[in-house]
Amino acid sequence: MSASLFFYLNDGLDFNSFKGISIIIPKNGNDEKADNILFDDFFSVLTIAQNAPAPDYKITGRVTDSKNIPVPFANVVLYNSSYTVFTKGSATDNDGKFEILAIPGSYYLKISFLSFQTKAIPNIRISNQHLALNKIILAENSELIEEVVVKGQKSQMQFNLDKKVFNVGSDNTNLGGSEANI
């Protein structure tokens, strides 16, 4: 007995989105039982081959400063504890709230934002339930400086409507040269 099997898939190898399955088995006498066995065995193997993905659970929290003011747009990054590998990341919203989806496992969380000290939260375990971290307070990271010097420099070439102007005074290759050399 010979059989032909044809698959028509929508995208890639997603077995949940078959457009059609065609099984062609030539009849040789009274082989109806063999046809049913092949058809049933095929779908048993197909079902076993598909592992259901692990469900995602939410890790939520709210990032504030020491005065209880929300810190919007702070980076929230989830790392796998075993491999110290980036898993997922997010940014806080205007209210300082964040939400990250993760599969069950062991993680640690790093929260960072400009002018605040980076905060790490170790030993986060996800196991079949959502995790609410509630309020996370970031400490300010301020340093007292004496002065700030801002230097500006003209562009070496300026375009005007009727001409190009070359500012040769700022070009180091022209130092020590004369007008004829420039």
C-alpha cells in the first residue's frame, strides 16, 4: 500500500494554520481499515510533535523617585539568572508603571534611568502566577560639579545663496601657511 501526503501551510511550519491536508491512498480491495489507521496515526504524531508553548506571566511594578514622583521612560530589563542573558525589556509609562511578560523561570531585573542609580532586583521567580513588584524606588545619582565649559566652533565651510565661504582659520592643516598655500 502506498500513500501520498500533501501539506498547504499559511506561514512557515505553523501546524495550527493548515489550509488543507490531502491524503491519497489507493484502494486495493477492502483496505478501509488500513486507511483509517494511517489517517489516525498521522494526526496522533502531528499532535505529539506540537509542544504547547509555556504560558507567559506578567511582572508588573511602578518606578518612583525618593519623593514618590513617578519616573517615566525608565529602562526595565529582565535577565535570566542562570545565563545572565537579556530576556526581555520594557520602559515605564508616564505613571512609572511597567509590565513584562515572562515564562516560568528564575530572573533578575535591572532598572535604570538618567540621573538615577541603577537598581538591580535579584531572585525573581516566576512559577505559574503573575508577579507584582509594587513600588520600586530609584535613588538619585547627583554629583556636585564646579563648572561646565561649553565650546563652540564655526563650520569649516558655509553655504550662502551666492557663494561658498571657507573658514580657513579653524583648519589645522593651514597653520603656518600663507594665502597662496591655502
